Amino acid sequence: MDHAYENRSLIHHEAVVDLIRKLIVDPKLVGDEKAWNLAESINTFWDEYHLFVNKQKMFKFDHMWEPVARGDRVPAYRWHQRWSLHTTKVLGKLACIVESKILGIGTAERNWKQVKLMKSGQRSNIQSEKCKKQVTLYGNYQQVKARAKAEKLSSAGKLWEDADFKSLKMDEYCKDMVEALDANAWTTKMFRNWQETWERKPVGTNGDVLLLERLKLKYIGFKLDENEGDHRHFTVHGVEFKREPRRKCYQLVAVTKEFDTNLSFEDNDVMHYDVWEFCADTYDCFRVYYDEYADEDGVIVYEKGGVCDSEEDDDQDAAI
């Protein structure tokens, strides 16, 4: 730990910021609220890291620093899970996530050593017939045990006990279930109503799989108004690749409520679907629809230059 503390540099500080942004900050936050939450989390991390290095406050106890508690047989993430996860806000959670990953050859070798324990000796040589007998005996034992417990409770006039509610994550009055249903009753979705920088990425002859998946994630399920004629409403159904001699791009495929998903596009009426380019007119169609139905559909629409940032920065971080 002393070696790591003395040899840290600006690169490590920048890595801490990136990790906190990706793993700790709520991805649903935008604008000033996201920046404030990031700054608070970074400050909290360095305060807790200072206490960790100097063995102060929650890290002051001698027993957690004994060789038995932090020896070679105890992975770093296990140590943090026991001693810092429940006493810190950022450091413990970040350490458990980051240090539990197999990133180096040493960690990979130690992980393989643990795997070999299960793939050698009696466990790997057990025959199918013997395994079948063991499973049958264990299953019968559990049935007899459960039946005896049920008979004991029924004789006392009890059809359930407190442990049954805990296993179902409910209290005696189903409070947890009611709260969970109320919390999930209304979900708000966010839509950035402009073509972001990452969407204008050059596309090769056969397309770009990663770009396609990101476009699907952003657009599918959102609705738009054709903004002319009968003002029909369309729902984005998919994203298709368009290949032309001098132009290769993706475009949106939107359908009306009359579109039959059990049939192919050729078998459906041409009036029940349409293709939309990524252009200003298309985003105007999104805007026209959600100006009227945003509250009803539970969608928050952000325009370019507003409080909501683009995902361009996240895309660059992921590429790095």
C-alpha cells in the first residue's frame, strides 16, 4: 500500500475520476446535477482514501490490519467487502467493483488455481450413476425435512412464519411489495432530440454493429408525428442499413398502430410504415408529437444546447 501511495501520478487521478463517473454517479443525472454529484463523489473518495491510507476513524482498528485479515489468501476486494463497504460511501463500493476483476496475469493464475480445485480429484471423477444417487438422496432428505416442518407448524395452527415473509422480501403487511409497485408504477424515459456527434460516425460497406446497437437503444420505442396530412403517429420499430453507391448510412423504420408485427413489411400495407432519415425534419416530427404527449407517455425531451449533455463524452471514454 505504501508503494502505491508514493508512486501515484496524474494518470491515476484521472483514472479515479473516470471510474467514479462510470461506476458511482447515477447515469440518469444530467446537466448541473450530474456535475455536482460527480464532484461530491470525487471529494468523498479522496477523503475516505486519506483515512484508509493513514488508518484513521473507521480504519483505525488493529484487527483489520493483522496478516490473517489481509494476507495473500484474502483478495483485496474481499477485504474491502468486510471492512470498508459498509463504512464508506464511495471508496468501499469502488474498490469492490474494480479489484474483483481479473485484469492481470497474476490474478488470472490465482483464479485458475481455484478453478482447478473443482476440476481435479473426486469432484471431476464422479460417475454419472453415483451423482444421480447423491442428488436423489439429497432431494428426498429435503422433502422429508420440509414435510416434517410443515406438519409441526400446522399442528400448532400456523400456516406460515416470519421467515416466509423475509424469503419473499415482504414484511407482515406486504409493505415492501406495495412500495416496490408504487416505485415502478411510472417510469420516465429521456430522449435527446438531436443527432449527436457519435451518430455521425462514418460507416463502412457492411455497416457498424456497435453504432447500430446504440442507435436502437436510443430510438426504438419512441414516437413521432408525420407533421403533415392526417398527422399520423408512428413508433420507431427498428434501424436498417442503407447502402448506396456513394452513400452508406442508417435510417429509422417507424410503424403505425395498425402495423401487423406477425407479417413481413412486404405483406403489410405501405401506409402502415415509413422510413425516416436522420435530419432536422425528423427531429421536428419527434418534437411535434412529444409537445402534446410527453406527459402521457412519460418522456422527457431534451433539445440541443439545453441542460442535457450529449453522450459523446461517454462514447469516447468507452473507446479508451
